[in-house]
Amino acid sequence: MNVTVKLFAQARDLAGTSQANLSLNEEQSVKEMLASLIDKYPALSQIQGNLLVAVNNEYVSSESLIPANAEIACFPPVSGG
């Protein structure tokens, strides 16, 4: 399946794009999706341990499966006051 991953903040800056198109297998986990994303944009490896992932507007764990037609967003934690 083809998915679009929206990238925000430092993830966008490191990848040099605001969205990435990936081809994933059915029932692929978030962890596997992140590995594919980093293969495509190696600079993201600098922040891979800090990336948050949302699927269909909900934060998910690395073991969560990505459903077909999912909306995926990837960004580093946000801090501030």
C-alpha cells in the first residue's frame, strides 16, 4: 500500500520535505514504517529515538499496525511554555 507521511518541525527540516511517500506492506508496524522512512531520508536517524507518530490523529506505539488509507504524521516532541 502507498502512504503519505507528513513531516513536521525538525523532521521536516532534516528530510528536506514536508511529506514523504512510502510503499508499505499490508499490516506493517509503525516501527517498520519508520525504518523505511529513515532508509529514504537517512538524516532522520539523528532524531529517530525522539520521533512521535500519529496515525489517524492519534498517537501510536511503535508496535501499532498501520491500516490502509491511514493519515500518518511524524514529528519530534514539542516543548515550550
